[in-house]
Amino acid sequence: MHNTILQIALDTPLDTTFDYRYVASTENSAQPQIGQFVRVPFGKREVAGLIVGVNKTSDVDPQKIRDVIELRHQITALSSHWMQLCEFAAEYYQRPLGEVALPAVPKALRDAKVGAIDRAMKKIAALAKTKEAETIAGAETAQHVTHTLNEQQQQAVDAIAATTAYACHLLFGITGSGKTQVYLQAAKALLEKTKARGEHAQILILVPEINLTPQLEDQVRASFPRLNVVSLHSQLSEGERLRHWLAAHEGQADIVLGTRLAVLASMPHLKLIIVDEEHDSSYKQQEGLRYSARDLAIWRARQLAIPVVLGSATPSIESWQHAETGRYKRLTLTQRAAAQATLPRVGLIDMERDKAVEGLCPSLLSALRERLARGEQSLLFLNRRGYAPVMHCDACGWISNCRRCTAFMVLHKPERRLRCHHCSLELRVPQSCPTCGNVDIQPLGRGTQRVEEHLQTLFPEARILRIDADSTRRKGSAQEAFESVHRGDVDILLGTQMVAKGHDFKRLTLVGVINPDTALFSQDYRASERLFAQLMQVAGRAGRAASEVGSVSEVLVQTRYPQHPLYRALMNQDYTGFATSVLEERHSAGLPPFVFQALLRAEAKTVDKALEFLTTAKTLLDHEGIIINDPVPMTITRVAGVERAQLLLESTSRTVLQAFLKPWMQALRESKSRLRWSLEVDPVDI
Ligand code: ADP
Ligand code: ZN
Ligand code: ZN
């Protein structure tokens, strides 16, 4: 009988590991190793844990040490590289290791019965065998679309493939410049290079949106018919996620394609990381461990001394700054790749002159009519779902406030509901004003549902499709919707940011942007950067194969501020000019990327309680080299009945900030305050 003491990380907010005893039942049973999973008793529950240390002894009273219930020896232990990645994320984002490492692996692996894991292991082994057989037989299944790369694409591929150590490449290519081909060819070159050395290579490709994975997955599979490609995203079933994760972890998957959570996938032979649309805000996790998948991808590449590629037509200001200073290597694609593709012409519609009816200006309508007459597709972009953002009573001034949040309840007309988009509260639409009984209560403003309704009356013959979070609730429905657009079954596509990203719509020659102005005056200093990226992106959906359909593509933006520099830059499709002026502004205002920030948030029954906690937090420790601002209520102060406030910390040195945060967190934990608080490092929504 061997007794071993194991240090185990558990998914709890307590910033410590826990000692357990492992008793080997027979002489030859498996010895526990760092990086293996266990099941252990914790309080009255049984939970999953990760072994982070193996010792003979412990400081804990032996009476109090409990036994491991089960050692998951059939799964290869996680590598020290993976453990270091989690340790870094835990340190940097100020969370306990267990809260990083355990949620990073599939639930099924943590909780499942051993039988389920055995079955999954058999399945992935069988899959690997089939791939091997295909390779031996030389079976080329999918027909493979390769383009001869243009000169700029080839230069980019060569630069990436020539990298033999860590390097971060910023692939700055306009929409439609063929960035995907660069990723795939660079991957191919790298696979060949490593194969020639007799090494195994794995490649990680991150995409911002689940809805973009099927399109890219098809392309990747077609380019690499003999390789094992798996996806990792939140819409997989538990069983799929387990199999895909295991395939990556056991080295059987060659290419892993996933959303942000895939950045923590275990890939023992990782040789290249690609982050598509690197500027996209969905790379930032907004709850729990608030990590940036892009930043972790870069850290991971540096740790492994491998190349990482960040691709975008509108890079994040941070990445652009790094390219300017030479920390990132910039690779530029300035032309649309497809032979017939042209860049669309961007025009502004001055709403002061061209008065809108139901939100649509006459000149936009006539452009729509032209497309309908020619049998071409149009896309209307309105980043607001629902029918109307608020309901209102003219007689008494009642307004559809959410009773639990500092927010309006949004009218969803088809469902006849008022919905709060912050706390999910739902009410039936009242028949009359709840305050004065007036039966004539009105929707104010407009969302996608209302524009859809209006378009239907204007163009009864047209096939109109709305794509937003409401129309695509059912699993798989978003993909079906996009496929019908690709098939040409849709004349007018209307949607939120869901339609702005990535899709290569071949027959689309008009993009109309309905109500972008609000973002110009947001308190959030990143709002204009986001708006510009979004508009460039949605504009980029047009003209991808213009001469196939025979007409020039157009982007029309309805605005009250046609002179605004942001719209001027958009008209010239001038990202570089825009980024330069944003960087100048940020520099003179002392904002990121010239300073580093962290944000402490507190939640309480009253704003005063939250502010009081933050005021105390501010004075807890000396903070030389760090500016701690005054605590303030959050913009949306109340959500689901909870009042929220925040405290912003800034420093010109990341190291100084990090050095302060650790003891500060410790002090905050020891203050044993009963209210909920959380820290975000490098916050994006302030
Ligand atoms: P991006 O991701 O940069 O917006 P895509 O990778 O979607 O651009 O490419 C846009 C279109 O150009 C696609 O239809 C793609 O097949 C095509 N394409 C890419 N590279 C070439 C090339 N070298 N020659 C011809 N067509 C190309
Ligand atoms: Zn009223
Ligand atoms: Zn609410």
C-alpha cells in the first residue's frame, strides 16, 4: 500500500490548493501524476479536481486529510506547458488556479462516469485509424479549392512559414483580401515543414463567432482532407465536446477550430495559432474569468516559441500600436483577392435633408428598389433587436422601465412581450397604460422587427429575412438562415451585428446602415473604435463578386452627422488614418494602450453600500505608481435588483499594476466583506 499526499486544485473561489490522500489499492496500480484529474469529496459533495502537486507528507493534520475517490488514470496527464498557461492566466487575471483550469476542460471529463470517458477514448482512436487508412489509400475526398495566391498573400504566407521561433504577425488585410487563404496556406507550409522533420504538428484557429465556424470548418476540411479537424465551441453537445477535447489533448486532432474557450484547449503538439478577426470583442470573456483569448493566444505562442497570426481588416487599437512599434510584424493585403471583386463605394445619406420615414430615407429605398429590379441582394444593418427599444404613454409620460434594472423594457411585437435585455424579465404588452389607463400607448424608436414590418409593406413581393438573436434562438437556425442567403433565396437581409461578420455573400451589392449615430456620443471611449470596425466589416459584405452580378456595389450610411471624421474615414475606407487619430487621442487623454487598467466592481442592495466598499478598498494599501479613481455607479446601475458600482485603477506600467493587484486582492479577501465583488484586468467595457 502506498500513501501519497496530493495537492489538488478545485473549482472554488478559495485561493488555495487542497491536500488529499491517495491510497493505491495494489502494488502495480497507477501512480498519480501532476496534471491528472481526480474525483474527491469536498464538504458533502463529490467534485472534480486537478493534481498540481505530489508529496509524501503534508502540513495538514493527517486526521483531516480525506481520500481521493477516483484517479482518472486513463487520460494522459496535462502537460506542464498547459499547467503553466493556466497558472499564468490565474495570476494575471487574479483568480485561483482551480477556477481557471477546471472550467477549461469539458464538464463531461470532470463529472462523467469512467465508462463514458473510455467510450470517448475508443471513438477518437477509431477516428484516427480511419484517417490513417485514408492517408495510406491516398483518398482525396473533398474537392479542393486552392487559389494561386497573389503576391501580397504569398509574401504573408512566406513570412509566417519562415518563422522558427515566437513571432506575432498582424495580418492587416481589407475585407475580401483573402486572409483565409493565407491562414490555410501558412498552415499547410508549416505542417509540411514539421512533417519533414518527423514531428507532429497541431494548429489552433480561433474565430469570434460560432456562426462563422461551419463556413470556415468546411473550408479547412476541404483544404486538408486527410487531416483530423475538430471544433470546440459552446454549442457542441457535452459528448461532442468531450470527444473533440480529448482528440486535441491526445494529439489525434491536427487542427482545432474554435471560439474563445478553445484558447485553453490542451494541444501537446501546438505549432501555430491563428486568431481571425482579432479585434472582435467576443474574444473577451465577460464573466467569471474575464480573460482575453487573443492575449492568451499570444502568451501561449511566446511560451511555446511558435508563430501566432492575428488577422483583421480593422485591428484593435492595441494590436495596431504594437505593429507601429514593431513588436508585431505587420503583413498587409491591400487588394480584394477574387478576380472580379471590387471595393464598394461608400456614400453618406444626410438625414437632415433626406427625411426618413419609419427609419428609412428615400434614397436608401430607391437603392433597394434598384437591387430588387436587378435580382440582386441587399443587406440592411441595424444593431438593435426587438420592435422598439421602449414603449411610452403620451397622456401621462409613463415609460416602459424595467422594475429590476436601470433600463427600458424592449417591445417584441411578434411575441407580444416586453423584455428586459439585461435581466430577461418578460411581461405581456399592456393593453393600456399601467399608470393612467390610456389605451393608446406607443412604441418609441425602432429595432429590426419594426423595420422588417415596414419593409414588408413597402416591398410585398420581396423575400425579406431578419437575422438577429431573436430569430435564431433554435440551435442550427442561424446556419439555416445564412445558407438560404447564400443559396439566393433572400432579396433583403436585415440584421444586427450577427450579419456584419465574416460571411461571403456573393450576390450582395447594397449595404444600408440604418442608425449608427448613437455610438458616436457614447461615454465608453472604445465605442468609436467598435463602431468603425463594425461599419467597415458590414460594408465589406458588399461587392465580393460584383461583376458576377454585373453592377457596382454600394454602401449607404444614414446619418445626421455626415461631417463626422469617423464617417469621413469610412468613406475613404481609411483604417490607417482612423487608427492614427484614435492613437493620438488616446495618447493625449492617457487612455489604453498608453496606460494599463483594472476595474473593481461591487454589487450591493444599495448604491451607497457598493460605493462605501469601494471607498474602503481604495485606501486599503499604499499604491505608489497607480492612480485609483473615485468609485462611481456603473452606467447601468441596477441589474436584476442589484446596484453596481466600480473603481478604476490605472498605471503606466503593467508590472507595477500587477505587483499591486496581488496583495490588494489578498487584503480584499481578508476584509471579509459580505457583498459581491470582482476584479477585471484590462477591462473593455468601462
Ligand atoms: P477575407 O477573410 O480577407 O475577408 P476571404 O478569405 O473570405 O477574405 O476571401 C475573399 C474571397 O476571395 C473568397 O471568395 C476567396 O475564395 C477568394 N480568394 C482568396 N484568395 C484568392 C486568390 N488568390 N485568387 C482568387 N480568389 C481568391
Ligand atoms: Zn399613461
Ligand atoms: Zn431588467
